Amino acid sequence: MEEYINSYYGGTLGIAKRYGIQKGDLDFTTTNNADAFNVVYGAKVWNQLNTKSEVAKLLKKEPWTQSGWRVMTTRPVDDGGVADYATGTTEGAAFGDTTSPTIVTLEATLKEIVTPYELSTKAELLSDADDGLKGLAGFMRKEMSDAHVFGMDEMLLADADVVTAANLQSLDRVTVTDAYCNPTGGPLNARTDGDMYGKTRQTEAAWMDAASCLHADGTDRALLTAYLDTAIEASLTNGVNYSDLILLTGYDTYMNIQQLLTKGGDAGAANVYRYDVAQGGAASQNGVLGESGLNYDSRVGSYNGIPIFVSQHVAKDTTSRIHLLDLPQMALRVAAPTTYVANDNLAVTQSLSKQYALITAMELICYRFNTSASIRDLNA
């Protein structure tokens, strides 16, 4: 081939020399010519965070028509404190002492939850130029809305001893007992960690304590099905409807329950199976979802027919706690559904920025404490 080429072109220079094609000292590469190339990132932002917010979906919503409610805490008793509410009477005899139940009032404090954010006019303008996010205002509104709900879910499952006055009440506080809160016998640092709705749990423990708060004084131990059975039995003893119960825990403890049951568990554990939860919650007053509250569109496991729901926000000791909840006795009482407000008038802000916020006004309500329970101090 080489002889043919040399003969055709006349000489032995070959193609390279005849046409000036030969190896140079500087190749055209991305290193030598970096300015000739640029990375395009695109407008899509891939979220690396678990933004699931499940707890609010489980709770029924009701409009805030009042701040307080009444509960009956004892059966009828006479003026001596004797439960003499039904007695046999001999023929012609006078009636016994009259009796009456005890009525107690509770009061919720409306909580206003705010997620504010701000965008500079320059950031918004440049987001649509070059390789920007394309629609920064819309992106931020969606992400901050997700963050708003995420933050409320965190509050609803905050550890009983870290609930702050301005935040929503916590299901973790609903399911404690006075003994658990007592620093001389329980793991918490202050007995007031169990106080809610204007009531002191130490004083009102007879009716305000959870049905069961299984713990080991801060010493974590492995989960047993016996703990689940004890919590369920305590709730049943206090009159819960079995079909109203749900279990709420974290991903780690959920997997421990699954492993416990599929391996046979301790002393004949029950079978685990899938549980279909129906969509629910029709629009009610001011757009607040009413009645069912089980607006949870997924399949969940169960224990002895009690559905198990999972949230990353459940408080942990070593592993996540378990809450056995009498769901119809819980509600989110809503004064104002989540509202998006914007102050994008630069003449008002007196700055080159626009201000936004998401605002929700509501509180967690518990109508009955002693039909729910919790299991704490777990490590496996």
C-alpha cells in the first residue's frame, strides 16, 4: 500500500509530509482548551433528603370552633367518694346517696407555625438566564412548602422532654405516664414534661396517664412481642375499640418487628401481613379534611391486625419508640389551613428582595389519654 501511495504521489514523502499532516506539540483537549467546554447542570435539582411527612396524614382534621373541651374522669360517686352508682334497694326502702361523675376542662393554646424565606431580585432574574434553575420562585415555593409540613411532623413526634411552648404538642408526650416523667423513678429530667392542655399530669395521672408506658428507666433493651401485647392489653382494658388502634414507629424498629415476626419471634409471635388503608378525608369547613384522617396512600404492615405506620420523626432511644394510638381520640384542630403569603412590593420592603412565608395555625388535640400507649428504651 505504501509503495502504491508513493508511486501515485511521486516520491517517498508519503501522505503525512505531502499534505503537512504530522504530530504537533499541542493537542486540542479539554485540558489544553478548558474554555472551549462548559458543564451544563440543568434546571432540575435532585433532592437527596427524605422529605416524607406522614403523621399529619394520619390525624383527622377539625375546624377550630373552640379552644377547650370537657372530659369525664370518674364514674358517678357519692359525696364520700364511694362508687355507689347502682345499688339494689329493698322493698319500700329509701333511695341511697345521690351520685355524680367528675367533669374536667382542658384548654389548647393555638400555635402559629411559620416558614419564612426571602428571594433577592437579582437571584430571581439570573435564575432564568444562563444555566439557572429556571423559575426560582416556583422552585422555592414548592421546597419551602415541603419543609413547612416536614417541620410540623417533627413537632408532632418530638421527644416529650423537648417540646417547646411555641411548638405543636407531641404524640410522644401524649403517650407518657407520670411515673415515666418522674426524675426519681423515670428517665425524664422534669415531671412537668408530661403536662398538657393546662393540666398537671402528676395531679391528674389517674385519667391522664397513657394506658401503658413500657420503659426500662433509660436502659435500652431488645424488643419483644410481649411488650406489644402488654400495650395492647392495657388499651383494651381501658375500653379502646380494637379497630381504632394503629402502631406508629420508625423505620429501624419497623424492620425489627418484621424480623421478629418472620423468624417466629419470641414465644410464638403473631403472623405479619399486608394491610390496605383506604383513602379518606372529605373536604370540610375551610377546606380542612374531616372525619377519617387515614389519608395515607400506601400499603403497611400489621401486628395482630393493627396496622403499622412508619415515620422518620419518631423519637429514638437507641432505636425508635413505638406508639400505640387510639386514632379517633387524636385530632389536628385547625384555625387556619396552611396559607402562602407574599410581600413582593419592593416599595414596601424597601430592599431589592421579596419576602414570603407559609403559615399554619392549629394544635394537636387528645380527647382521651388512657387508651393509647407507648414502648420505649429499645435497642433492637
